[in-house]
Amino acid sequence: MANFFKDNEDLQFYFDKGIDWEPLVKITEYDYAAAGGHDNADEAVEFYRDIAQMVGEFVAEEIAPHGAQIDREGVEFRDNEAVFPERLESIFAKIRELDLHGMCLPRELGGMNAPMLLYYINSEMFSRADVSVMAHHGFHGGIAMAMLMFSVHEGSTEFDPEKMEIVKTRFEKEIQEIASGKAWGCMDITEPDAGSDMAGLRAKGEQDDDGNWFVTGEKIFITSGHGKYHFVIARTEEAQSGDDPFAGLAGLSFFLVKTYDDDADGTRTWHSSFDRIEEKLGHHGSVTAAQTFDRTPALLVGSRGDGFKQMLKLMNNARIAVGFESLGLCEAAYRLARDYAAQRPSMGKTIDRHEMIADYLDEMRTDIQGIRALAMNAAFYEELAEKASVRLSHMPPDNDVDRNKLQNTIKSFKARTRRVTPLLKYIASEKAVEMGRRCVQIHGGNGYMKEYGAEKLLRDAMVMPIYEGTSQIQSLMAMKDTLNGILKDPQGFVTRYAQTRWRAVSSRDALERRVARLQQVSLSAQRALITKTATDKFRSLSGKPLTSWPNAFLKDWNPKRDFAYAMLHAERLTVLLSDEAICEALLAQAKAHPERREVLERYLDRAEPRCRYYADEIATTGARLLEQLSRTDDEQHQAAG
Ligand SMILES: Cc1cc2nc3c(=O)[nH]c(=O)nc-3n(C[C@H](O)[C@H](O)[C@H](O)COP(=O)(O)OP(=O)(O)OC[C@H]3O[C@@H](n4cnc5c(N)ncnc54)[C@H](O)[C@@H]3O)c2cc1C
């Protein structure tokens, strides 16, 4: 029997050694105090392994062999409904039978109380089989967990601290409906005139005199948007002027909208208009829908005006999920290319023996291991941070020392996940496209033909760097966080620089010295960006009264104008930051498990010259283009009057 878990040694390394299961299981099992739960980490991990093996076999046997059919048949839009072909229906029937939608939900809500990390690992295997099936599957359990998370955060979930369980939660009915597979949800952000620029969103949320909310507006490109439950972001606050913060992100609120009711006679009453299913390049087993809301009843989630903040909570997890989905695609592309190359003869040997192809394959394998290390880190710390926050707010320790300790732990986990999440989304999705393309190339002419499946992987991969925040948006986030960190604590940056320099020459471990040197390259690039940014800022003050300089320099920063140089190089910086984070994760593994030293060596061999190249580009290029952009900006301003 094919099994995407059992045939993947790297994935099994994480189960056996690479994941520090103890803290994750302990917090997931409420310190082993909950009734009906696991009594220790070993027992729990055995259970998780059984699930992973079961999923590994299911996706390998019952989804992967039908990828071409899923791609060919797509989903039909008929009489204003999405109609799944038989194959997809039967796959989702089996997912329901295996009870996978509610896997991470607490037991008291009918779930298995498995960690989200297991869900992500399963996502990788699902995506290796067919990423579009994973996308729709993800909008079941993922949305049910989001409903629970939102309710916990807004205070509409009650816990029994004695029994360590949930006794009441706001969206219980909806969660159970989704867990049973009878419904699913989606996330409605994008509009025809606003995608990356959320400040431009126009959908409106309005309240009547009785306090009921309604949303009106058009949302497009919604994955699984034929679903019943839509998280919709809409504008609720009127801006007085263009400068009013309400004109931007602060004017947005977050809603849960039910788009239809199932009637007793088997028909549906719609509360919104399901306009169409988009025809698209790939991802054919996943519906991408357009919906129009016209005073559709809605439930406000959280508070008025904090819609953007709420949406980020959902997106953090979604970005990690895309990281794992991309990883699954990379794994599929690598294996397809490797197996083809091993049997295709050319000029006296199989093509995997030709140097350039061997080099491609070696780089793909190495990148996959690096990305997986980053993905596991992001998922691990995100889950620990989230669960520890719930513990602190709803079941806090009964003494100050433990409370403070928990608070500090949460802060450190949040900082880690905040750092690596945009890097994961960026690098995993970009690599999925690169590997899809390489898979086609390694197949030669056959790669261009549908029969071999390589071109499908490339088409499916193309959306990864676009949805859940494009690569450029991830890069801007990573760059801003990095530079703000330096501006807030310049001394900390200098200390880190010095420590890294010291480690680069004095560490007894040669691999640690190499990682420190790579960190130095990254830190030098950051220093170049911040120095250039500060120099430009000073230059912009010339001609202005000296008395205005302190305020202008310390407080009056305009992200669009003052960070132009850093924005220009944000993507290059993100590659450096990703390599740095991956090498740190692999070094930690190498220190604990000597057999991982070879993985780090291979990764460093590739990352070192790459980082030097990007650091050089950051330090030496861009002035000409920025000059040109600022000239045309000025001309446009003058022309506008
Ligand atoms: C298959 C699919 C499924 C999707 N699913 C969902 C979903 O479930 N829910 C949902 O709400 N949306 C969904 N989307 C929409 C997706 O999130 C958006 O397409 C994406 O955020 C980009 O927005 P946009 O298309 O408006 O492009 P734009 O924002 O117009 O961007 C166009 C290009 O400009 C770049 N760009 C924009 N601003 C900047 C900047 N400041 N600096 C540098 N570069 C910039 C972008 O990176 C991009 O390369 C989906 C899209 C697709 C294709």
C-alpha cells in the first residue's frame, strides 16, 4: 500500500525526534488533567502517529491516483449551486467517515483534541496528493477551529477550570455542523478593487436600531466560497476625511455571515447571491467563488473596528497552512521529477546522472528539508503561543510567579512565530513554483504534456505566492518587523552583531561557525538597509529648521516615503532572513541529532553564496530606480496640481 507518511523519512524524523512533543501534548491535554485524555506524551504521540499513518495511506491510495481526474473535471456551477463530480464527492465522504474535519477540536465538542501541528502535517500529505482537495478540506476544520478561537478571544466561551473543559461556546452549533462535514466556511476579504490593499475595502457593515448587523458588498476569489459560513471583513466606521484612521484599517470590522439555510424540503434559502465559480489556471478541485451580500444578516465577531486585527489571527494560521501546502507540492514535484529522471535515458545514461539534473534534484531535496524545518517551527510556536494565551486568560495559574512565567513564555513564543510565519509563507510558496517548473523541465517535452502530471503541479503551485497575502506583502511584513526591531532597540542589534561575529570565529563547532557567518551576512544587509534609510531621512531634512529635526527624525516617519530603499529590497532581505531562520533551525537539530549535520551542510552549501549575492545586491543596487520613481512621483504630484 502506498503511504505518504511511511515513505517520507524526513517527516518521520519529526515524529521520532525533531518535534519536542512534551510541552505541546501537555498544554493540549490540559496538563493531563482532562477526563478521557491521554496520560502522557508518549501515549499521545503514538495516537498521532496512527492518525498520520492512516492519513498517509488514505491520501496516497484514494486521492493521489485521481489527481488528473480531479484537475480535468473541476467543479461545475449549475443552477446557482456548486456541483462536485462523483470523484470529489466520494473523497469528501471518506474524509467524513474518517472523522478528519473535527480532528483538532476539543473532545467536549466532539473532536479528537489532536494538536494543530498534526493537522498541518496531514495538510502536507494531502497537498502532495492534490493541493486543491486540501484547500477545501482546510476550510472545514480550519474554520471550526477559528470559530472557537474567536469566541475564546471575545470572551463568549466558558471553561470549567476544575474539569479543564469548555462548557459553553458561542458558535457551538456551527462548529459541530462543520465537524460533521455537513457545512464548511470560508474567508471573505478580497473585493474587485481591493486585495493586498485592505484599506481600500468597500463592503459595508451596518447596524439597525435593534442592534442587528447586516453586510452589503461584493467579495471575489473566495476559496470554498460556496460554503454556508463566511467570515466577512467589512467597513463599519465612517471616515470624516482621507486622513481619518477610520478611512483605513481602523474602520473595518469582522463578521460571521450565514449565506443560506437548509430547508426541510431539501431546498435552500439563500441570504446572499452566489454569483459564479471562477475558471482558473489550476486548483480545479477547489471552488473559487464570487458572492454578493445585500443587507445580509451578520454576527459581529469581536469588537467594532478591530476587524483587521481579527482577520490577522485567522491569516496567521492560514499562512502557516499555505506553508505546509506548498511543502506538499514541493514533495510531489521532487518525487515525480526524481523518479522520471531515474529511468529516462539520454546520451548513454539516465538523466539523473547528468550533472545539471543531479544538481536540480539535490537542491530540491535540500530545500524541502529546510522548508520543513521552518514550517515545523512556525506551527509549533504558533500553537504553543495560542494555547498558552487561552490558559492565561481562562485558566490562569493561581500564583504570581507562575503567571509571570507563563506571560513571558507567551511573549517569547509569539515573537518566534511572528518572525518565521511570513518567511515560511514566502519561501515555501516561491519554492513550490520553482519546483513545479523544474519538474516540468526535468520531464522535457513530456513535462509539457498533461499525461505526466508535471504541468498540473506547476499550475497548482502558481497560486501559492498569491493567496493569503502575496509574496511581496510577506516581504514587506518581514522587512518592516526587522527594521522596526532595530529602530526600537539599536543597542540590542549592535550586541547581536558582535555576538554573531564572535561565534563566527570562536565556536568550536565548524557548522556553528558557518551559521554564524551566514547570520553576519544577513545582519550586514539589515545594517545597510537601516543606514541607507536613516541617511535618506537626514537628507530629506536639509533646508528645514534645525529645531524640527528631532521630531522629524524620531517621530515623523512616513512608511511610503522614508522606507523606499528598504521596500525596494524587501524581497531580497526576505530570502536572507529565511535562509538564516532555516539554518538556525537545522543547527539546533544538528546539535541534538548528529545525523542531521549532513542536512545542514547541504543547506549551507547552497545558502552561503545565495546570501552573499543578495546582500551585495541590497548594498549596491537600486539608487537609479528609486531616483527615477521619485522623479515621476514628483511630476505626477505637480501635474495633479
Ligand atoms: C485561487 C485563489 C483563491 C483565493 N482565495 C481567497 C479567499 O479565500 N479569500 C479571499 O479573501 N481572497 C482570496 N483570494 C484572493 C487573494 O488573496 C488576492 O488575489 C491577493 O491577496 C492579491 O490581491 P489582488 O489580486 O487584488 O492583487 P493586487 O493587490 O492588485 O496585487 C497585484 C500585484 O501587486 C503587488 N503589490 C500590491 N501592493 C504592493 C505593495 N505595496 N508593494 C509591492 N507590491 C505590491 C502584489 O504583490 C501583486 O504581485 C484568492 C485568490 C486566488 C487566485
